[in-house]
Amino acid sequence: MSSGSLLIGDIVTLDPARPRAQALAIAGGRVLLAGTEAEAREVMPAGAPVQHVPGTVIPGLIDSHLHLQWAGLKLLRIAGETTLAPAQALAVLDSEPFSPPWLDAEPTREQRLAGLRMIQPLMHALGVTAIVDPAVVPAEMDAYTASRRRGELTMSVTAMPHPDMDAGAGSAIAALDAVGVRTGLGDDRLRLGGVKVYFDGVGKGGTALRREPWPGTDSRGWQRLPDGEFHKIAAWCARVGWSLGVHVVGGGGLDIVLDSFGRVDAETSIRDLGFTLIHAYLEPSPENMATAARLGVLVAAQPSIHYCNGTGLVQALGPGAVASNPMRDWLDAGVTVGGGSDGQYFPIDPRLGLWQSRVRIVEGAAEPHAPEQALSAEQALALYTTGAAAVALAADRRGRLAPGFLADWTVLPLDPLTAAPEAVREMWPLQTAVGGRIVHSTQEGLNP
Ligand SMILES: [Zn+2]
């Protein structure tokens, strides 16, 4: 890495102390200073390389829920190892429903690595510099580690180990505890996140755990872990220093999970552990939101799921379901919300989320769903920067272009705070950098 460089342009920092800057001084893969050009030049050695960029520079986008290896394997399976332009690769991913290739045969490490080599450039072309992989089994951790060791991992990955809970919390705890590692181990490229467990089902198909039965059935949905088993692993995580992310979609599930979190917190504070409700889009109550805010519990939300499933939820549950994924309410309650895609199950494109969170349009509906839940341009950008950084357990080093933060940025052809949401949905980033290293560039319009 060079000793330092300057980037000059229109910079949206997400740093409340200095929301807008004209220059970044970058050294050692981190931001040294964000300020005026004169201020930046002052802290850099004379002769440091200078890059002038058009458009608007923002902190690199973060997807707080992306099954990166699955997406890579899907691209590999459909396209082989051909090099695709980003728009082509996106079209390929959207061309087929997700069908896991490992139903026939478990992917090899080499296949996983080849998939990562294909999916990372696409995500960088979309402006993404970091992701949370929300359920990493040992073969996936092995592949991330191998990719990291070979120098092929250009994406910053927060990996959430997913222990097998089928034999109960006790054996899952024993497996997690076997090596003694905890959340936070790793480096800025590959780091252990929280433990991932599944508490209920999903909205589509009626398996999310509701407070009332799903209409026309006597089922409230699935509860995949008994209350006591869930509480046992949550309490253990807090005690030993693992964060915990819980797949929980429905209000009935949220009631149980948050009640458990409250009891855990009474013994061991979870405020700084980044415990996270993953999805949490179906009928969260004001009490759920107040409890999450009080405990410092985060929400990982996916506008992509709302876009794809909003119409189906209204068909299943009635007109009230337009209020699904009420991100404005979560934010108003004081909860930190991170944006994500849940790719490869849902469209991986972060532009969809930046747009949908502002317009609340869902597939197959003439009118926006509960437009009062729409986010402002500032809130939508925060969802994929500061909010997602919090869910990635990296709020102190990602999501902002501020002194000490990682030099992760993307250059957009427009200003996302003033451009129409439709323009944000269509834009293509001009350049993306991870830790000060450029991982995507269209060249066109850039003047290094
Ligand atoms: Zn997922």
C-alpha cells in the first residue's frame, strides 16, 4: 500500500461532525482526514498522489444480510467461469429462481472460491464494500479463510457462524465453545460476527410465528426453538462475549425473543454486544420496538423482501399487512436499522433497497404500501452505511468517511441525497475502494 493519497471531490461523509467534505486524506487504508482540500494537503506529504473524482463520494455500501457464497455458486453454476459485465451478471442471477446446487452435491472448496471470484466484482460494481454473511456453516468458513489466505477476498466479510441447533442448545454451545473463539476475532477483511440461530419461519407460505393463527388455519406459524433452548443459548452468548443474530420474522416470535433478551440483559448487559433481530418485518408491536431500543438491540431489515413479498402478505393477511417492514417506526422508536438484501434468496442489488425504502413500492401493486413508512434520502443512505455497519459490528470503523475509519468508498454519478429515488435505482457506481484499494472502476469520467 502506498504511503498515502488524496481524493478530491464532493464527499458525503455520514459523519455528523462534518457531513460534507471536499477532500479525503488517506493513509494505511484508513481516512486520516475529511475536510477541505487545503486541510487534506496539509496532512499529506508533498507529492502524494491526487485523484479528482466526478459525481459524489459516499462511504462504501454495506449489505448487512447477504449469502455471498450462495450467490457466487449460483453465478458459477449458470454462467460457468465466464467474465460477465455487471449488468449481465445481475440479469443472470435474476434469470432463475434460487435452487441450491448442493442439494445434489456439496460444493467443493474450489467451487466456492471460483464463485467468490465471480460475485465479488459484481458487488463492488454495485458499490458494496462489506457484507454480513448471516449463516456460515463450516464449509463456508473454510472457503472464506482460504480466499482470505490466497489474497482473493476483496470484500470485507463479517461471518456469522450457524451452529446446528437440532440436538439442542447444549450441543450447539459445546460446538461453539470447542476452540474458545468469540465475536470479533479476525481482521478488517474477515471477522467473526455473532452466532446465528433461526427462531421462526418466513412470511410467504405462512410459517412466521404470529400472535394469532394465520387466516384459514389453526397455525400461528413455526417456532423452531423452544423458549428455554433459545434462552439458554442467548444467555450463554451474552455471558461469554458472543453476539447473537436471530432470524425472527413474526410478532409472536418477536415477543418471545425480546422477552428472553430482556431477561438476559438483567444478568449480563447486552447493550454493547450487537444482538440483532434479523428480518423482524411482520407485525412488530410498539412494545417490541421500545424493548429493542431500551436494550440496544439492532434490526437487520431487507427492503428487497418487502418488494418481492408485500403483495403476497396482503393477500394472506389483509390490508393491514401493507405496514410490513415498518422501518420508519423502528427508526422513530430509536432502534438502529441496517439494510440488506438477503441475496441470493432475494435480489442482491443494493440500488433496489435504496430506492424501495424511499418509495415503498412492491411488486404487483398499483399503490405504494404504507407510504408513511418511507424513509428520507438521508435515512435510506444511512440504512446501507452507518446502520449496516452497526449490524456488521463495525460502527466504529465502517459506514462513515471520518478520521480513523476505513477508506471504503464508492463514487456515484449522482448525489443520493438530492437525486430522485428512481435515478438512484438506475445509477451505476463509477469507482469502489476497499481499505483504500480500488476494487472497481469504470475509468470513464475518472481522472486519477
Ligand atoms: Zn438470509
